[in-house]
Amino acid sequence: MGTRYKFASYTRPLSVEKTKWELYLDELGLEDETAIHALRHGTGAAAEIQAWVRSNCTRTFIPEMVLGVLGVEMVFADVLKRKEDEIW
């Protein structure tokens, strides 16, 4: 039989960090579905969420579903455009 070599293991425990979007929702005490519902129906924290998305969209991940509810899409990494081609 061969010799078993003692190499350092490359299987370390994964550390998964939350995105800024997830941290923001935790701060509000909401989940994705609740935030999307608020945006669709203009209830609760909708204005605050919309303002947060506007100020953070070029620096952090925002789920496409949220952008879709707001009627915008990412055109370039740093530019949001309304689907009707107006700059937001």
C-alpha cells in the first residue's frame, strides 16, 4: 500500500456573508417578499425602500425582482434606467 500524505485540508468551513440588501431588510425586519409587496402596493416602508435602492443601486446587489417592481433595469453597472427609457 502507498503512503498517505498529510496535506493541509482545502475544505474549510464556508463563511457566507449577507449582502447589504439582506442586511437592510434585516434592519427593517422584512423579507424579500414583504418588501416587494410593500413596493407594489405602496404600503409601509415602500418610500424608504425605494430611497435606499436609489442611493445604493450602483454600490451593492439589488435583486432584479425589486428593480422590476420599481420599473427600472440596470443598463450599465452604474446607471439605472426606467423601462420607458427615461433616466431615473
